[in-house]
Amino acid sequence: MSNSTPATIEDVARIAEVSIATVSRAIHMPEKVANSTRLKVSQAIAMTGYTTNAMARSLRLGRSNMILVVAPDIGDPNFSNILVGLENEARAHGYGILIGHTQNDAQRGLEYLKFLNSNQAAGLILFTGILPFGHQTMTARLPPSVGVFEPVFNGGIPYVGVDDIEGARKAIDLLLAEGHRKIAFIGDSRTRLAYTRRRMGYEAGLDAAGVGADLRIVLEGDGTIESGRLAIEQLFMRDTLPTAFMCVNDQTAIGVMIGLGARGYDIPRDFSVTGFDDVPQAAFMSPALTTIRQPRTMIGKHAMALLLELLSDGQPAETEILLRPDLVVRNSVAAPSREWTKR
Amino acid sequence: MSNSTPATIEDVARIAEVSIATVSRAIHMPEKVANSTRLKVSQAIAMTGYTTNAMARSLRLGRSNMILVVAPDIGDPNFSNILVGLENEARAHGYGILIGHTQNDAQRGLEYLKFLNSNQAAGLILFTGILPFGHQTMTARLPPSVGVFEPVFNGGIPYVGVDDIEGARKAIDLLLAEGHRKIAFIGDSRTRLAYTRRRMGYEAGLDAAGVGADLRIVLEGDGTIESGRLAIEQLFMRDTLPTAFMCVNDQTAIGVMIGLGARGYDIPRDFSVTGFDDVPQAAFMSPALTTIRQPRTMIGKHAMALLLELLSDGQPAETEILLRPDLVVRNSVAAPSREWTKR
DNA sequence: ATGGTCTATGTAAAGGTTTACATAGCTTCT
DNA sequence: AGAAGCTATGTAAACCTTTACATAGACCAT
């Protein structure tokens, strides 16, 4: 009973007085097995405490029940909630989650490829804007994969996330409604699709409001706190300043607020700031950040569901699932107080 | 070359013109194989792009190269940094990380046990103060396990974390040095060892400073934001108030600050507050929280190293590895301004 | 009664690896 | 020269499943 070695299907078969094939069938295709036999088998299973050896099963089946989740940085404040969604959905379907982080190091990425090549993972969730494996040649060898949170720039991989354009539009519309006209967009990027789309929302909103190109300011950034701070430095060397900052994500917004704070400005009195993502700390900042919420758990759930579908069907399925982003109004936006011209 | 089915050891053997046994040996015990043969094999491996099928290997070896990490809540702000440490160390030794979260549901915990029983995971990292599997009967069947961040209350499992007593002592000593005498401890718990120890540090510090028991206030809590807020509610029904709050962790401190803020008090002018853990948002609160830093990545690294050692040796090894906690001084502590008596 | 169909079960192969045991060729010692 | 000991390699079993194929019995229709 409490043997040292775990029970095998053979032990169960012996006790139930059937063949191992019948045991396997009783477990996986119960309708193919007589009621009486099924009962004997389940009793034997209970007696032995048998659990299927996943290794043997995966070997025989040629596929594992693990999904590899690769992120550039596990510490990303968006990561954990997405993970919750992914994990719940996976577990509900008998899959487990394997995680890895590349720290933007292609070498690292390749190491994780081994999990895939060695059949340890059946599918791949990519939490990154760019395929983390050196040469794209790999793409051909990639197992069923789904991008999550950020569209995968160079992979042609189905993707589940938020409608970035719509989200950005909500942010810019709020600022416009408050009376802002000169609004800077902080964090443009040519290689990150999500950022490009957010900028598109920004432009679309200004277009719709009839705000001319001369009032638009766009600065690049990579979405880090530091990039936000840096953007402020750059901006203050200009002739004219905006009255509001629409940031490509919350991290950037934090950097912007730090930069502004360091120069003695008050938010939202002197400048308004918006973020994107609604990371956990957004609510705790002072002022609390007005931002666009990503339904992270939902994103994870949908992404995993899509991946599992891919695994069983093999069909390419839809390319993008876009969830609705919500505006979260807190305290970092107010009406513009004065015009900032030459200082 | 770019075959659809991945290359097996047999393919390699055929090309290298040796037996599969030799290939296996060339990979895993290179010194047992002649130089010339080894070369032929490695060339064949390069040609075929062969990678060992981990399933077959684990099946044969009777153990996997996966470590299961179980936490009650993946979203815990302490989790991700620990995970980074765990993952780095694991990967460096050829292990992968499987994650699960129980949400304090024993049923869930049991589901994860299956990963262990089915040989899918060789070891277990527990990020929880209490064994997440229903009956402790399981303990006997548990694989090599290591508790991390918080000592495991009921498991008798080796543990890697921070010296809670020393950390708490640093916090209480700071408050005492600022002139506080009446200091409340928020978040005591009989079932969470870490919390008990932090309270011990609190008591020891007051003892050493000669502060009598009549000036001590201890309130229970479970380490959530809500529990901190609730403690404030309770406390304000008392005759006398403390001048400082030493909180069992940062979440509790956040709750305390919210509660105090809601009543119109200013921190640190009216009350001082300390936390424990130094979660990422601690620095972004206003005022920024003075707290005790956990070297999270290091904790993760050491825990995984210990587990891997256990896996190879099978020795019980040392029971606890305690890292040094650091005091992080920010803006939530100041000298007491006045005595709070009857209100 | 014969043949056919269907259902429940058993037999055995296959999946890719590691490794105990066997073997064969050398080297070394007496 | 023969025995003994090494070294490098090969053969084949074992790890635990799943499932194609085979079989046997029951039922039904003719």
C-alpha cells in the first residue's frame, strides 16, 4: 500500500484481475469498458493509489501536458496577473505551466527552445513583443504558440491582448475633454507593435478633435521608468511644453512623474499624466495614476484557451483576440491651468 | 535535416556509425568514450540537430528535471523576485520550473500533488507558511522540498528566508531611536511562523529598551491590506493610541496607512509606520514606506541550490538558511509629535 | 444451424532512453 | 606464451504507457 515505488498500471491490472489495456481504457475511455469491470478497476486504483506516470504517457503519446511560458522579465508587474489566467485555464484542462525568462538574451531564449525540442512542452506562450530566439529561422520549428499582452512583432503568431488603439483613444479623449490641446505622447517605438498601436490611438484622437500636427509631440521610449524620466529631460530643453503627457504605459508614466516631481511641478495642477496597463502600483502613487486597465487575468485565460484549441485542432484559428480596455480615472489628470511657453 | 519528426538517438548512432549506447555515453559520460568516437558522435548530433527526448530520459531514469513551485497566490508582490532567483539557479543546473498556485484551497493543492506523484516533478518549493495539501499524511510522500520566504509551519521542511527576528529588531530599534515608546505591533499570528518571529523581534527590542508591557499593543492580522485597515478600526476604539505602528509586512502597513489617512491623519507627522518585505510599491507610496528589505532573488537562489543539493545527496542538510534583512529608511517614520491619550 | 455484427477484453508492439552485462581487442605481467 | 586486467564498444532489457490488431463470446437474422 504505502510502497516505496509508486504503483504502476500493472499493479492495478493484477488486483483488478484484468489486463493493463483494460485498465488504461477504463481510465481514458470509460464508455468502452463494462460497468462491472470499470468498478473493479477503480477499486484497484483506490487501493494502490495509482496515478498515471506522466512521463510514460507523454512518451507514448508523443506530446507532453506542459505549456512553456516565456517572458523577457518575470518581474514585470503585468506578468503575474496574466500568469494567473494562464495557469487557471491550463490546469482546468490538465496542463501544467513551465516558466522561463530571457532577460532579452537570445542565448537564454535558445535554452528554452530545448524544452520544446525535447518534447517537454507541447505549446508556447510568448509574453514579449519580439521573438526571443536569435534567428527567426526557428519560427518554422516553433510548436503551436500564442502571443499574449503584446503582439509578437516578428512572428506572425496569434495574439491575445487588449485593443491598444481603442485604449489609447480613451486616454487621449479624456485629456481632450479636460481641455488639453498640446499633449505629448511618451514612449513611441517602431519595434513594439503595442506601442505603435497606442500611438495610432493618440493620433486618431487628435485628428478627430482637429488638433494640428504642430501641437503634437512624440518621444521615443522603451517602456521603462528610466525612459520616462529621460523623456522629461529631453522635453525641457524645448521651447514649448505640453500641458499633458500621455504615456505608452504605466512604467513610463511613473518615470515622467518622477521627472516632473524632481523639477518641482505638481501633478495634476501643472501637468496631467496618463498611463496604460494599470499595474498594481498605479493606484498607490501620489497622485494615483489615471490609466487604461488591461484585463490581465482574462487575457491569460483567453490566450491559454486559444493555445489549447490550437493544440487539438491544429487550425490557425483567428489571428488576434482583442479585449476591451477600460479607462480608470484617478487623480493624475485635471484641466490645464496655464499655457507653458518659453520658460 | 529539417525532418518533421525530431531526430532520435538512433539517427545519430547510424550517422556516427556506432551503437546507441555509445551515443548515450558520449553525451553523458564523455570520459568513457574514445576521442575519435566522441568527435564522430558530436558531428552526427550537429548534423541531425538531435536533442535528448526528456520524456524518455525521465521515464528511464525515474526522475524528472522539473521543480514544482507552489504558492498560495502568484500575485503576491514578493513572488516574482523570488521566482527569478529560483529560476536562474534551476536553469543553471538543467532544471525547469513548474508553477502552481493554490489560493489557499486544499483541493487545488492536491491537484498539484499529482505532478509529483506522476513523476513530473522531482522536487518541491513551497512559498507558503502552511502545507497546502489537506492532510499532513502527505508529508511522508512528499519529495525533497524546501520552504522559501516563509518557514513552513507544519511540515518540518528545510527553509530559506530572512532572519525575521533580526529584521523586526531593526525596525523596532529605529522607532525607539526616534523616541517612540508606545508602539503597536500589527499582524500577529499564531499559525504563521514568520509573523511570530517578527513579533519576537518586537518584544525583544522593547525589552532591551526597558519599555514595559503596559505600553505594548499587539493586534492580530493575516498580512493583507484589509487586515491592516481593520486593525486601525479596532485600535481607535481604545482609550490610548500608540505613536507608531510596526507592521508585520508591507501589505499590512499599506492598510494601516489607508486607515490612518481615512481619518485625516498625516504620516509621519501624526504617526510613524514601518513595514516588512520592501515590496516594489513600498517606494512609491506617499509617504514612501520605511521597511525591512528581503533579499528576494538571493532567497530564491539559495532555496533552489539547497533543493538541488537535497536531490543529489538525499541528506536532510541544514534546516534553515537565514539571510540578513536590511533596514530601508524612507519617509514614514519621524519622531513622535505628541501623546495620544483619550480623544 | 450458419454466418454476420457487435461488444468487451487481451496480446504485443512501440515510443526513446539508460545501463548492466557481455565481448573483443590491447596491454602488461610473469 | 598465456593469464589477467583494462578499455572501448555493442546487445538487449527495462522504464510505463497507449493502442492496433486479434479473439472470443453474445446476439441476431436468415
